[in-house]
Amino acid sequence: MNISFAIIFNLLGLWLSAQCDSIVYTYYPNRVVYEEYKINCKDTVKNGYYKRYTPQGKILTQGYYENGTRMGTWVWYANKEARVRDTIEKYNYDTHVSIFYKDTLYSGPRYPGGIDEFIRDVVSEIKIPDSLMAKYNGGKITPVFKLNCDGSITNIKFRIRNDAANNDLQMQEIIKAVLIKKYPLWISCKDATKWNEDMAISYEIPLIISSP
């Protein structure tokens, strides 16, 4: 069963409107379009153009899917003001090469589109069996991991809290597998000779489990 995780940064309360016209729209709570993309009508897999918008209705990301997989060049924009459409990154998913990246001062490992994009990609690929969904729906699970210079993710643990899902080994393995699968997309740090284990970046991602 596919699930949607409510990430704790502006993605709560998205509404879905889809018809078999091969175009899907999701919305922010204020009814501004959040996502717009083409699908295969038969299986609802993303297939064709994709656009994501800011709450103000400006394009934030755009690219192309082929049978659920990102293909070709994707672009991310900075849209803090209505008059701004500043390209911050271009990444080619066919060749796995970064064509352009604006923040040249950052030298650590990075994911195309940034950490928020990484979280969205991880969330979209996590699939929870019906039995676990029924058990943990509405609960929270919090993976904690280290990101190394080469983009590899290690030391994956789960925050010990009162949330039962954190202690479920099957849930842990499902999320670990998706996190590790994303490793090839990470772009390595700029100078590995200046990087040591102590510089590994730690991330904690609280995820709320919710059925579509």
C-alpha cells in the first residue's frame, strides 16, 4: 500500500484532485496548486511533465518523469518574491551530472534540489504494508542518520520516544532501504582530502505516518 507521510514543513493538509485525464493537481490548504503532473491513466504512475509551486503560486521545481522515474534536466528556482525567478540548480538525471549550482560556497555533500527534495523523494518511495499502516496510522517515526562526504548514509538509527513505530523492526528496515537506495543521487563533497569522519552531517527526520 502506498502511503503519504506528512512532513513537518508546509506539506500538511495537501488535497488531491485527480481525474483520468492524465493530469493530477494537489493543493495547499489555501487551494493554491502545490503540484501539477502527468500520469499514466491506467496505473497513475507519473509520466510526463512535473511542476511544483510555492504557496504564492510561483514555480519552484520543474522536470520530467518517465514511468515514475525522474529523467532529463530538472530545474529548481528561488521564488521568494513575485518578481524573482532565479535558477538555483539544474541537474541531469540521465547522466547524474549537476549542470549548474548557485551556492558555490557550500562544499559538503548535497542532494539535487536540497535536503527538502531528498525528504520528498524518500517519502514518495516509502511503502507500508496494510497491517503496519493499520497499527501505526497517525503515529510518528524518526530516522536519524549520518551523511558522509561521498553521499553515503550510515549509522541509521531511530529516535527512542513513546512512538511505537520507532521500535518496530519491520518499519525500520523499510525506511532504511529507501534511505540507502538514494545514495547514488547524492553529489560528493568538493574536497574529500579535507573531509573526515567528524565532519559527517547528522540528520533527524520526524515523519508522521498517514494513509492517503
